[in-house]
Amino acid sequence: MAAHHLLLLLLAVLLPAAAMADPDPVQDYCVPDAGGHGRPVELALLPSYPCRSPANLTASDFAFAGVRAAGNFSGDTGFAGISVTPAQFPALHTLGMSFARADLSAAGGVNPPHYHPRATETALVLAGRVYAGFVDSGGRIFAKVLERGEVMVFPRGMVHFQMNVGDEPATVYGSFNSENPGIVRIPATVFGSGIKDGVLERAFGLSPEELRRLEKKFGPPKTNLREMED
């Protein structure tokens, strides 16, 4: 009886974790045959495509050049990001991973607080000096300055951030243990998603004028919000 109860306990612990993880591959790889090889495909549609025949694949199908240069910088934050999932790099399909390049302009470029609901991230500093960290569910912050070649891990679902504290531009390479890690950007989610003004004013102790400034910075035009509410 004790062994039976132990088995049930193990199943209760392990099954939810297995359900939340990316599925294990059942073959070496599966580069989807979506037509128009080399073109981005919709991530949600990838499972519906058959795998290309291994006989027709070359090394080029497993190489990606889209992160050789920085993406487009935001004037407000000095941040440029390129996310790469199987939608951009089909060879990642079924491998349970994705990656990203983040560039931070000199003198304070920042990747604002955000989190990934479906993945843990490891962040490798390729260039520059970066102040990076995360906040756990107990409100404790773990942060330090990373030098070139150093790595930090951000556990899944933990709010984290990066800021350039050097005199030169910084580059960070992030790897995720999910093909679709997702991203929730805290400022845009809180002040740009259309949450009722009264909720935000009360929750953050903001005056209507202060809230207007934040919504103008992070939110869509008010006309769009009214259309969605209607």
C-alpha cells in the first residue's frame, strides 16, 4: 500500500512537469516541408507540415545567418532584439529550443523588465559590460555586472532585465529551452494593454495625469482601445 501511494505521489509531481515541457523528439530532426524553403513560416502551423526527407537536406538547412547584425534599435530604450524560433529557423523544429540576440546601445541601453512564461533563458555576454538580473517569486533580486564571456541564467517565469553599464555597445546572446518561450514585457503589458484606469491608479498610486503619460508612452492610441471595448 505504501509503495502504491508513493507511485501516485511521483505521478502527481512528474506528470504536470512533463505536460508543460516541449515534447521529446521521436527522430533525429524534422525540418518541416512548408514550401518556399528558407522563408519564415507561422509557428502554430509547423506541426501540420511533414518533415523534409533527410536525403534532400544539406548543412545550410542547419545554419542560420539572421543574427550576424543587430536588429532595429528603439530610441526610448536603446535596445534591439532579434528572436529566432522554428518560424524563422525551421531546423529548430522538434528540438525544444530557440534563441535571441539582444543589443544594448552604449551609456544605458536597457532591455526592460520582462519574463518568458514557457522557458528558462541562459544569457551570454558577447560584448560589453551588462548589469543583469532577475527577481524571484519572493521578491528577492539576484543581479550583477556581467563581463564579456560570462553567462547568467534566468529561471522560467522570473522577471528579468539587462542594462549596458559600459562605454561601448553591448551584445547578449540568449538561449531558451523551448521552441516558443513567449515574452511578456512588463511596462507595455501593464500600461499598454487597456487595463481600466481606476485599477492602475489605485494599484500604483498614480494620479490621472501620471497615468496618461505612461499610457501615452507604452499604449496604443485611445481610438483603438475604444474600438476593442465596443
